[in-house]
Amino acid sequence: MEMTNELTQDARILNFLAEGGEGFISGEALSNRLGLSRTAVWKHVEALRLKGYRIEAVPAKGYRLVGRPDRLSALELHPLLATRAVGRVLHHHDTIGSTNAAAFRLAQDGAAHGTVVVAEQQTAGKGRRGRAWVSPPNLNLYFSAILRPELPPQRAPELTLVAAVALAETLRDVGADAAIKWPNDVQIAGKKVAGILTELSAEPERVHFVIVGVGVNLNSGEEHFPDELRATATSLALSLGRPAARAPFAAALWNRLETWLDTYLATGFDAVRTRWKALSSTLGVPVRVRTDRGDWEGFAEDIDPTGALMVRMADGRVERVLAGDVEQLRPQR
């Protein structure tokens, strides 16, 4: 596990090599800029090679960076972040049970707002209502962010919709026609590409912290989905017909998440609600709702000012749905 919130010597070396483009940077120049001996520079280069960075070394010329690993570590992510808080403290794991469970423990121990747990693979990924989230290694994005908003507990579910807006917009920015399915899924062409799991620690009047967990199928192929999900799940790569670069996507998502969080905490839920409605695949179509009280069908009309789904029944009554599974019976036009 890697945890960092500082610019390490390895990161500085990578930055200097990246600035050099395709040209070489001499060992002497790196030594002078870093305040290290030539031997220490060489040791850092060797350590970076072990992490998957392809660094060419030529006598009398120096070093140049010719390839980066497809990793979600701070070395890849921090240079791409424009955030103040989200992702600045980063706990990176090659394999973990659940990023949400790890983030919850860190939050209980006092981890700061914006701390992120990210993993290359989850062995016990968590979905809604006790379901598992399929998390094959080194393909997708699995992370959980610790948030400490000044909110009453009854408003915490709104953060799921904040995250959904940020996620759908990030997917659209890279060319996918993403839409939000209430309450916490993001779809491409009617198939699930991402899910959000929000967990809360609070007392009656105050939120202690919120964990926003996100799983995005970036590079999964059909063979990576269980048989029962192949008809309903997709990935960004399957949608676009090309691989998705994971670190740039993660950084773009965290940048946008912080921007929407700032808007939400400064101005309230209205702006989020308006944008969520514009991005929704649920509103305007007939739905089947499954709740602890039973199953029923209606027409999804709106979300109210708290994010609850408003469904009109055949007899004209409007049901306010706070929790449950919603099946869209016809795709939105």
C-alpha cells in the first residue's frame, strides 16, 4: 500500500524527465536540480523502473522517460489533479477487500476531508443493498472518498446525486453518451457502466463523515462480466471502441467532483438537481419500483428538492421514493 500527499523525489524526477519530452536530461542536471548525488539519482531511477516506468539511460546523454505504467498511484495522479482536497491524500492499494471499508476505518481514525482510497483490484467490492461489485485487476477505477461536509444527516443522500452528476459529466467529456439512473447508477446506452455507494457516520444533528464509493468499468471486456450481468453491463472501452486511460480519467473525475461539491455546499442542492435532471435516463419513462414494501409500477416524473424520486401511479397519486431498485421499462428518448 502506498500513501502520499507530498511531492516525493521520485515524483520530482518524473516531472523533470517529462519536461524533457523525448530528449535526454543528464544525470548531472538531475543531480543539481534535486540536490542529490549522481548515485542517489540512479537509485531513484532504478526504483521507478521497478514500479513500471520505462526510463532509458545512455552514457554521456543521461536519462529520458519513454513509458509510464497504467497505474493509479500518486506518481500518476497527483500531477493531473487541480483539487484542493479530493485525492491530495491518497491511499493506493494493489489489492484490497473494499475501498469503502478501508475509507470508513480511516475516517473513524480522523482522516481528512478529501482523502481517497483507490485500488487496482477489490476482492470484496461493495454494491448497494449488500450486493458485490465485480472488480477485476488493473482494468477499471475503484475508489472511495472521505467527505466531511457541514450538513444535517437527512441531507447526506444528496451527495450521491452530486457524485453522479460529476461522474456522468466526466464520461461525457471523453465521448460517452452517459446518463444517470436513479438513484446511484450511471449508464451508457442503457447499460450500467458505474455505480455509487454512499455510507454515513452521523449523530442526530451533524454528519461526522460520508464515504462516497465509486466503481467505474473503464476497460472491462464482456469476458470480465459474470454471465448474469453481460446483458446489462458495459464499460467505457466497449462503448468507445478503444482503451480508456485510467489515471487521466480518475483525475478528471476528482477535479469535477470537487467543483460540484463546492457548488453544492455554497449554494445548496438546486444547481445539482437541475443538472441531474438534464442528465437523467430515469425521468420521463415508465418504471418498476422494488422496495421493502413491495413492487409497483408508475411513471417517473421528477426528483424533489431532497433527491427523492417522484413516481406517478396509474390512479394519479404521486409516490415519493426514498430508497429501492428502479427498473426503467422503456429507454428514455
